[in-house]
Amino acid sequence: MNCQLLKDHKERVWQIAWHPNGQILASCSSDKTIKLWQLMNDQYKLIQTLDDCHTKSVRSVSFSKDGQFLASGGFDAVVGVWMFDGSKYKLIQQLEGHESEVKGVAWSVDSNYLASCGRDKTVWIWDHDDLEFSCNCVLQAHDEDVKCIKWKDTTLYSGSYDNSLIRYTYGEDDEWDHKQFQIEHQSTIWSIDIFNKLLLTTSADCTAKLFSIQDGTIKPIQTLQGFHKEPIYSGSFSYDGLYFALGSADNKISIYKKDAIDELGYPHFALDQIFDAFEFDVNCVAFNPKNYLLAACSDDQNIKVFDLQL
Amino acid sequence: MFSSTIKISSVSDYIVPSQDCIKPLMKNVKLQLDDPSIQLKPNLIQNQNNVAKVSLQDCLACSGCVTTAETILIQTQSLEEFLQAIKKYQNPAIGISPQARASLSYVLNFTDSEMHSILQQIFQEMNVKLYDMTEYMKIAINNSIQEFKQTNITPLLCSECPGWVCYAEKTLDESIINHMSKVKSPQQIFGAIQKKNHDYIATIMPCYDKKLEAVRQENNEDINIVLSTREIEQLVKDYIQKLNIIPKQIELQTMAIYDQEYHNISSNNYVDYIIKSVMKPNWTVKQNIRKNKDFIEITIYNENMEQQSIFARVFGLKNIANLISQMKTKTCKYKYVEIMACPLGCLNGGGQIQIQKNTEKANDLIPKLKEIMISQKIQTDNQYQNEQNMYLTQFKHIKNENNFQW
């Protein structure tokens, strides 16, 4: 399989995130920077290094759905917000409030809300007025470090070291309600990804689980286990929901293909391939929003874009 | 229980063996842990009689112990602890905050005056003298006005809320901490004044955070113990039944002012009194919602409708974060800010008797508690007087050097 190596970070790369146009990839690292890579003539070129925001590791990075904003979360407890000014991404604000390391950042589909989560066990929701961001809500629902957050439209999900999943919805009395789900992971939930009514969690218990999130419920559909013997740090659906990828501490990436639909209409996935991806832990995997290119990053300081030819 | 600001700044969830306990019983634990052949034995800290002592203060200053400050606090400032202590002391006293009393009155279905009379009788039975906090709130307010008149610091931040204080000291640096009012809280003023008359002093407060305030080094144990409203609820119910108490109508004073639209008695009207001290004849006041109902701006206009100064009332962690953000970007135009950790203020404190979430929401309950707080009270003469005695404290940034985890 074809694979491009994107090498420039000086320390472990924590996350990568695709721009909605599928042409630009953002990566963030313990080297305190965010790098933007653009596909030019079938090659990824480094086009920007954002080093003016964080004073410690950058743990998470995410583009808004329209590509206008980029957000980052750092171990310095800061959430950075950049805006595209026509040619470059420029830092417009540093949001403070988290008391310790920020582990995840995510934009709601309409870019009205930015969520951040962290070791202080909280999820912060930020909104903006005239490009000025301020805190809308601080949610203290988890009992431990919150590792990941993901929006489905304007509903938010978070996963934590407390092994639970929590869903947040905006209520009529101007407050965010939440509901906790014990989804039978035996350990930390490291990542959440969502495709339509399908929710994927990956965990330190070496499994990934699929759930249906129709009708306000969270219904387990399938558990993928036995493929990785170490924590699964990241999961990502392909743009069409036909595949998903998992990245693990065992340095491998596994790919799963939808191979059936059961009598209730729920999909079933089976292993398509599994391969060694890096020298060390795979921290993040992310399918391109437009094709079957898979970006991944590792503790070995590298980023790779795999042309999976699915 | 504790406010969101305390919960967010509490002790690390990941205990790293290499972190030193502030009173290490075992030195060099990290080096020894890797070697299974070494038997760990505590080498007691240098102390007479080979007795190791760790005080609550030590624990709160440290961030690497096996249990959180919250747990320690709850154990040492419990109702049981209070009941044991009052047997040992000759002359104990207890002060009750108006918010705590209103919560009890609401749940037990008495007027506030009746409730105070009942509590007086209950505590008398235990040989404890009950105080109303109004007199001490008056000193706190007067001191605040005096400090405000004399200061150059803008904004001046009310520091009566220990939830806010704890958050500020742990997460903010000196540039913000220097804005905090140094006036002691009514609880601490009560302790400072009454300690010459009583050998054990307790308070009943609407939150758990006040327990943290009582153990601060600067406060010299003037207050021995803080109980939250909810912790004494059952005791009060039991005694009412046991002693067959008949409530008397007594006259209670109040510092609560509520004649203007912007007045909010939930947290003792600090900003309202500051504004009052600044107002001149024919001046007007307008309030507006800055971001939500817990972030209110109050603007003073002179007789020509020219803006004179702006004040703010900020409740809840999310709004505190927004205020700090304004201060850090130097866009904060307020002269004084009443900051409280709990949304809706002290009436909604984490120690108040818990309302049933499905039958009554905080938004509905708080106005009822306000009614109780102000009904049948005599307005204290709250004209500002130049108090001779200033009851002051201090704050400092607490360095927090935890190892992080992935």
C-alpha cells in the first residue's frame, strides 16, 4: 500500500485532523506546535507551523465543519482558536479556564459551540459573539479525566478515564443537561467517532464498541475484540461509513469493513486488514472526509497518510 | 457539596508515588519502589515522642497525598465532631448565616424568625449560644466600602466566597489575586470578635466551601468548625420533636436590601452596598444582562445621564472564567465585582438542603428563599459608617507542580 511520510515534528505527535476540504491536514505535538500540511502535486507539503499559542504539549486539534476555524487544546490548560484569514490561519484567542491539561477539542456542526475537555474532569462549552469567544457552560459530570469529546450536530458526547460515556444536550431552561451511560468498557474510553446514527468508542480495555444512537438511546451493536492486545487510542469512520480504522498502542492499525446488515437494520463490521504502522504507539487515526486516505500519527514523531486502496 | 470552583481545583486524580507528601513519612519512595528487594519502612519525621503529625492545614497545602482534601475536611468538620466538641468546652457558640436559616425555614415550614427562635432553644439545650450573623455582615460591608473608597485597584473583587478564593489562589497568578478585596468574611469577623467570649466557635453555612475558609492559616482557627445546612437538618428535626419546642416570634435584624430592581440578597448585597456608597442625589442605576442571568452589569448615571461607573455581579464558574478573561485582556471596565462560585448565589450553595430535582428547580426555589430571608425583618441601620476596625486577611498564589498524565 502507498504511504506518505510527513516528518517534521520534534516530539510525539498526539493528533491529526483533516480540513473539511480533504486537502489540508493539521497535526499537533509535544513539541508545542501545530503543523498544517497541504496536498500539492500528490505530495504533502508543510505550509504552516503554529507555534504562538501553547507553552506545553499540544494534545488535540480540530477544524470546524466549514474550515473557518481551527481549535487546539494543550497541556498548558489553554484552548487556542485560529481563524483562516484568506491565506493563513491566525491565532485569534486563547481560552483559559481549564485547571489542568486539555485532552480534546471539538466544534459543533454549525461552529456555534466549541467544546473542550480535560484532566480537571470537566467539559467546557464555549460560544462566540462577533468572533469573541467566551464560556457558555462548565460541565462537571465525569468522575475522572475526560479524554475525548465528539459532537453529533448539537449534541455532545464525552469519554473518560472513569470508563463511562456522557451525552450532553441543550435544554430549554438555558442549561445543558447530561446523561451518563455505563457502556461496559472495562477501562478508559480514549476516543469517540460518529457516523450518522453510529457511535464508535475505543478503549484501554483493547476493544472498540459500536452503538446505535437513534431515538435518544445508546444501544450496543457490536464489540471488536481480540485484534489488538494493547489500548486502542483512536477510531475513525470513513466518509461513507463503510469502513472504520483503529489505532493502537501496539503500533498497529486495523481496518474494518461493513459486511452485513442484521434483521433490525444495524450494520455489522468485520476485519479487513491489520498492519504495522509505526515504530511506536499509534495515537490517532483519521479518515479523509472525501476519500479512503487514512492519516495517522505516532509516538515515533511521524505522521503517515496511507492510501488504503479500499 | 463543594462548589464547582473547588471541585475543578481539587487534588490530582492520579497519585504519583514520586510526589512528596508535604510531611514525608517515607523518604525517597520513588527510588525504592522499583527495587522489590527493599522493604519500605516508614522513617518517622523528626518529632518528639516519635509521633508523626499531619495537620489539616498541611494536607490542604499539599497536592500529592492518597486522599483528597475534600474527604479529610468532611471527616474533621462533621456533625459528630461538633457534638463531641461541645461536651468538652465550657462556652461554645454557633453563628447561623441567613441563607442557611432560610433553607431550614423553607424545608421545616416555619417563618425565619420562628426558625431562629427554635434554633436558639435547641442550641441552648446543648449549652451553645446561637448568634445571628447580621452584625458581622454589617462590619464586612462597611469594611468593604471603606476599602473601596481608599483603593486604586480596579476592579476590586469581593473575596467573601471561599470557592472563588480557592480557585483564584490555585489557578490564577498574582496579577489577578492582587485585585481581591482583603476584607474578612462575616464568618471570620464573627470568629475574630467572639473568640474572646467563647472557647469554641461554630458556624452554619450554605456551603461546604466555608469549611476550607475556616482552616486557612490566616484565620488562626478563629472558627473551629463549619457545618452546612444540610448536615444539621436531621438534628434540628429530631430536637424539635424531642423537646416539643414552641417557636416564639422574635425580632430579627437584616442587612438585606431589596428596594431596587438590581438588588440581589442571595450573597449579602455586597455590590449593592458599594453602589449605594457611590450614589448621589438624582443619579440613576441601570442593570443589564452581560451574558446570562448570573453575569449582570450595573451602570451608574449622573443627573445628566452620563455614565459614571460600572459594577458587576458574577455567579458561577463559567462566568468567573469570562470575567478573568476580560481582566487578562484588559477589557474589564468594572469598579467592583461581587463574585460567587455558585450559580444563583449563596442561597443556592452546595450545602443547602437538597431540593428534589424533579419537583422543584433552583430557579423556582431561590425566589422563595429570598422571600423568607426578608420577611418580617427589621432593617438594620445600614448607613455607611467609618468603621475604625478593619478586619483584613490576605491571599497568595499557590504553586501547583503536579506531574501530568496522558
